[in-house]
Amino acid sequence: MEKFTHNKIANLSAEKNRYHITEGNGFCLRVSPKGTKTWFYRYKFGGKEKWLTIGNFPVMGVAEARKAFNDLWEIRQSDQDPEEIIQQRLLKKNNNVKTLTTDWYNNYIIKHRKQPQQIKQQIDADIIPLLGTFEIEKIQPRDIAKALDTIVQRGSPVHANKVLSTLKQAFNYAVSRGEMAINPATNIRSRDIGGLEKPRDRNLDLDEIKKLWLFLDNGNHSISIQIKNAIKIILLTGARTGELRLAKWSEFNFEKSLWIIPAENNKIGLNMKIHLSEFTKKLLVEIKNITQSNFVLAGISDDIPLADKSISKAIQRIQNRVGIPQWTAHDLRRTFATQLGQTLRIEPVVIEKCLGHKMPKIMATYNKDEMLHQRQEALDKWSNLIEELTISPI
């Protein structure tokens, strides 16, 4: 029998009925009436003839198909069923951290957590890229520590500790189901990864706010209008980065000057209302005029939101050029709260409501009162102050 060659296979024509040709030893190619050419290994096992698909020509060329066939043929020579061995290999290949964390999220987290999206972001942005291909029965504490060190080295020690906590929970889930014997992350301590977490107290003063705003407005940077305005909107509203990043236009009522953040996108697990000042609405309209997406901050395509770290990375890039040391996206939210209290003398309970915090038990009576009027006044005062601070008179 003749050896398969590229030209020989390429020149085969479709016929009314499917047919196959063979090189010998069960290495076959089947041609369908539509011209599809499929590589097969034909063999017998347990008294039955089997056809095991190898791949399609020309996506899989002759040399690659022959190599795959030889592997299957050698398995058969050892009195094993190639089909069964391949299934075992696939199962082993899929028994990795990516599969585990995805199953854990779909089968447990979505059903039992008020804020599953936060876990989802960690899985997609950190765990799968850094550890996804590791087989769960082989992954070692040093592999996990090395991955977490990568997060720390990019300047996110607190986030590294959060990812560690998520990994511990996912591995515990696997242990409880008998998929793992031990949890490889159990003995890894947060203090040895991101360190003991000290609450940040960084907030921008009015001069720094003005400096940042004017830098964003002067255009001497490569930041998109989306991210530029997002930074401003976070500062004006006190919204969390994730709340704005996942926001859709359907959440905004411009006539009523309201943004209603759905429960699944905020930490308190309830729909949350944010008043929109005229200044904030103007920034939103600027974004809306340049996008066709349902998301306020569209990602690489219109059907997905902006990537998780985009705003933080943009801030890191401009830090030195702005001339404001050591500030993060979350510091903008802290700045919002601090300035409302120190500069505008807004009542603490109103500030807490603006931030979407639940009141402690001693102030439980405030939990039922949305205080929309007071929050509107506070946000309008803050917006007016920023506008006066950053817009020079003509």
C-alpha cells in the first residue's frame, strides 16, 4: 500500500458515497460525500471493530496524523484499547485547577454567595492564567506561593491574600468531594504572601484632585475617554471600580438622575441607588456618544465589559507623570468619603449611605431609610466643588 502524501490526500475528490483509503495497519482516511477528509485508526478490540477519529485534513497534516496514529498503534500492541487510554488522558488533562475552580464557581459559588462576581473575577484574571493548567493531584504549595508572589510583585499584596483565600476555599471543596486528598494551600499564611494587611488611609487632598483632573483634561496621555471619565466618575460618586466597570446603560435613568446598581454587582447584595449630578451625567454622555455597547465601559469587544485591571493599570502608568505619589483606584472612593466629611461637613450617616455601607446594629434604624434627598444634596455639593476647582473661568 502506498504511503499517504499531502498531494495525494489533497487531490482526493468527493464521491456519491463516502469511502476510505488506507496506508496499512489501520491508518485510514475517510472522504465524505461533502468532501470532508477525516483521519481514523481502524482496529479490533474485544472482538469488535473500532474506528477512532484522529483529526481532519488539512487542519491535521499527513505527518501529524501519522505521528498520532503511531501512538495509538503502539497502545494497541500492548493489549490496551486506544480509545479508553485516550479518554483517561483527557480526563487527567482536564482534572486541573481551571476545571476545579470553574466547577466550584458554577456548582457552589453562584448558588451560595451574594457576590459571586468577585470570585469570578479572581478565577478569570488570576487563578486560571497563573495556575489553571496544574493538575490538582500534583500541584504543590510552592506552585501556589510562586503564583501569589507574581500578584504581589505587580503591586497588589492585599489582592494576593484574597486570591489565596479563594484558592483555599476551592481546594477545600475538592477535598470534601473526594477529588483531592489534601488541600495544598492550607499551610500557606497570608502574612507570608501579601503580609499583614494594614488599612490604607491614603486620600487625595483638593490640590491633588485638581492636579489629577487637569492632567486628565490636558490630553497629554494615552488614556481612553472611557477610562479617563471612569476615574472622574468614581471620584464624583464614590462608586466602587467594579460597580462602574460592570455597569450597563440600562441601569441609568438620566431624567431622574439615578444610577441603580443591581444587587449582583455590589457588596451589600441589594439594589443600590446613586444620585447623578449634572457634571457626572455630562461625563457619562461623553462615553455614551462614542460607544455602541450595552456596557458603559466596553471591553475589547462591545459585548463584554472592560477588563478587571484596566483602570488600576492606567492609574499605575500615569502616577509619576501626574506627580501624585502612591494612590490607587480605591483611594478615589476613600477621597470621596473623606472630602464629604472634612470639607463639606456632610453627616457621617449620609456619607455611609452614599458609599452603600450597611449601618451597624446601633444605627439599624437608618438601614430602612435611603436618605435620597440628603445624598442628592451631598453629591451635588461635591460635584459643584470639583467643577469650581477644576474648570477655569473664561
